[in-house]
Amino acid sequence: MALLSWLTIPFIGRQHIKHYLSSTMFISFLIMVESYIAEKKKWWIFPNPPHRYLTGEAALLLGPFLAGSLWIKKFTYGHFGRYMLLNIIVDAFFVYPFQRAMSRAKLFRVGTFKEYHLLGIFLLKAALMYVYQHLVVEKPKSQRALKNNPIE
């Protein structure tokens, strides 16, 4: 799954990767913190992590999440409604049919969280990633452009 996701990244384009990577990495860091808390609180459970030094989320975070976030931002950034709609579709697919299949395969299951909690947290992170991109990445660029080209 992670390998397949990485094979799509060259098709995103270097400028898009460079432009959207910082907001994706910001949310990835928050997800790592969240996964530590989730493990302690048993919000969700990965019975067989891929490696003893990696959390179960690592394969999803480094694969489909990273590539998927870059693709979604490439096609929808600048249109918040489209961005959130696409995230709702993708996240609902992950939370419902994909998560249920993973649970039957004993790879991942929801613990103390309900499925709708998981969907809500995914959508909150998607909105936070968009806000970070807008306020931290885009806004300083527009302010630098104004400093370099003052209106006379």
C-alpha cells in the first residue's frame, strides 16, 4: 500500500510537492503525536504493527496519507468546498468499508472510538491542513510579494 502510493508521487509534479509538502508534514507530525495518545487510550488498535519500532499508523502515514494529501491539495487547493468534499469522500471510504475490511483481516480496528469519531477527527485534520497551508505557507508569500512590489 505504501509502495503503490509512492509510485504515484512523481506524477504530482515537483512544484506541487514543494508547495504542499510543509502543510502535509505539519499534519503528519500531529498524527504522530495523536498516534502516541491513541495507543495509550486505545482509540484504535493495530494488533500487528509492520515493525516493532514503528506504530501501526506509520505505514498509512508514510504511504496513502502523504501521497493522498498531496494529490487532493493539487486538485482542490483554492476551493475549500471541493477540498472538504473530496476529503469527506476519501475519509468516509477509509473509515467505513476500508476500516471494516482491515478489521476482518485483523490488521486494524477501532477501539474506544466510534467510526464517526474517526471520521470527525480525519475531517478536522483536513481542515487544519488547509488552514495551515493558507495562513502559514500562502499568506507569507503574498506579504513578501507586497514588500517587493510596493504600490506607489
